[in-house]
Amino acid sequence: MTEPHDPDDGTRRGPEAGAVEHGSVLALDQSASSAAYDPAPDKERPEGGAGRFWAARRIPAGIVAAVVLGASGLLLYDVAAVRAGHSAMQWRRTLADELATRKLDDVWVLTGASVAAALGLWLLLLALTPGLRDLLPMRREHTDVRAGLDRTAAAMVLRDRAVEVAGVQSVRVRMGRRKVGVRAVSHFRELDDVRADLDTVLSTGIRELGLARQPSLSVHVRRPAKKG
């Protein structure tokens, strides 16, 4: 973990640090504390990187296969019927007439071409992207074994670590492939002290997840909203 980028990043203090007593109520003057940390440099990370998992795309592949199979089968049947001396199906005669008479700038021709191009781009995007964004690849300790960790499960693990820190009332963890965002509410202790403990606990937790690519960490701690 590297040092915070900005010593004044979101931390607001009153004229004096510490607790200020008003009558019988002990009020803490700091309202928020936050910091962001980059992941460790590559030379400091353990070896065993792994690429992302690729989705099988069974549903799009099945839809395309069914459409192509049905269209080609119907066309083959019609061609065979014409070769056998029967007349062509009405849909093929109509389609041939429409293609022969309509101009390229016709609205229906442009609409059909646009739909076909959009479907083609969608299929190309599915073919070139791995998908499975909720599955984080883990370090490969053995070349013949690949493991992944669900993002929701990883967020729950870090959340359980964070709520054990003294002064933390509630925590919300957003687990991404490149960044972990943590927003905590603290009802006692100095916010800088709570954030420092969260930094230590969460950075250790991220390393122990065993991810192939360690995400950066962003921690924000604030006081509970005042009621009334």
C-alpha cells in the first residue's frame, strides 16, 4: 500500500483536535476522514497472475444457431422443391420481388440494414469481451488449476473485517475489479484513527483474498447523520 495521495483529502477539523465537551454531551469535532491508496507495485506483488474468465455465451450462441439453422433449412427445402418441379414458396417470391424493385435509399431497406448491423455489432462485442464481471480471478498457484472469487462474497469478507474495527457503526463496501470503495460510519473515536485502522485491516484483507490483480483501496469515514 502507498501513502495517502493528499494529507488534506476530505478531512475537516475544527479549531482544536480532539473531543469538546458541551455540558453533559461529549461532541467530536471531526465530521469526515477519507483517503485513497493505490495497489502495491508489480515487483512487490506475489507471482501467479491470471487472466479473466471468459463466459460461454450459451444463450446468444443458441439463439444465433437456431435462427441460422431454421433459415437455412427452410431455404434448402424451398430450393429442393423448385428443383423437383414445384413452384417456389410465396415468401421467397415476395422477397425476390421486393429486393428487385425497392431502391437502396428506401426506408425499409435502411431499417433492415440498420437492424442487421446492430445485431452484428452486438454479436461481435459478445465475442470479443470476456464477460463474467462478477467473477474475480485469483492467483494461480498451480498452472493446471484456475480459481475465481465472486465480487459479492469478497465484499462481504471485507465488510466483516471492517465492522470489527473499534468505533465502526456500519460499513458499506463496493467491490470492483480495479477499486474497492469503503464508506463507514463511526460513532466514537477520532475519525482519522478509525480510518487508519480500517486502512490496515482492509489492506491486509485484500491481500489475503488472493486476487490475481490487487485493487486499489478508497476509505471514507464519517459521523452518523444527526436526528431531528
